[in-house]
Amino acid sequence: MTPHESDRVRVRRAVIMEGAAARSSDALGSAVNDMFGPSVNDVALGMTATPLNLRLARLVGSGLASQAGMSVEEIEDVRIGIDEACSALLAAGARRDLELRFHLEDGVLAVDIRAELPNPPPLRLPDDVREILDAVTARWWSAQEASTAVVGLLGRRDARVAP
């Protein structure tokens, strides 16, 4: 194990390429389809809990949202939701790793974001974060068990269209 291995981003079942594919969520969604076919529906991403690494979390989320057939606005909502949830966990004291689990099915993208909090008080997301998540997700939730905090997001294609 190298000294920086714990700082490396670990991606299972997804390979994020720098360059043209990383510049566009449509291109990333196409790259995911090309690598795994349209049946990929579970992706796990583990990364060191730093603000700099949130870019990768947003990139994976937007690529999967694109694969789900979401509109440009819906993809941006997914990116914002992931950013707000991860940032809130960092602000709550996450210091080691963030673990994101994405599940994609029938135009719905579910994201669970987990972090260990040292000496955790009960997780309470700030009101402004709660308002943003209300605006950009179809549904969101938060929970805490011992020192593990979880924020979940649900984005779906046509989320703002009444059933």
C-alpha cells in the first residue's frame, strides 16, 4: 500500500475517464453504456471526504442521471443534490471516507451517501440544505445509526410532472 493509497478514489463497476467523456454528462452516460451495457444499475463510489473529491461524486451522479434519460435540468438537480448532501456531511464532521451508492432503475436514480462522524451529535441538516434538497429531489431522507450518518436522495425522470 502506498502512502497515498487511502487518498485515492476507489470506483467499482465504473471507470471515469478524463478528457472528452468527462466533459459532458451525455458523453459520460454513453461511456457507461458502452462499458457495461444499458443494464448497469448499481455503482458504488468510495472517496476520501474532501471538498475537492465532490467533483467526482457529481460527475458519476450526472452520468447515471443521463443514462436514466433525465433532462438537462433534472441532471443538474441531481448534481446539486449530491453536492449539498456531501457538503452537509463534511460540515457535520466527516473526516475519513464518503461512500456513495447509486441505484438506477426505470428512470429513477437513488443515491445513498454514508459517512462516519467522529463523536457524532444527532445528524440534523441545516435548514438551507433541507430547502435545496426539497427543491431538487423527488424525495430525500437522512438517518444516523451510532457514528454512521446517511443522506439519501431520489431523483427521477419527469420528477416535476404531476402523476
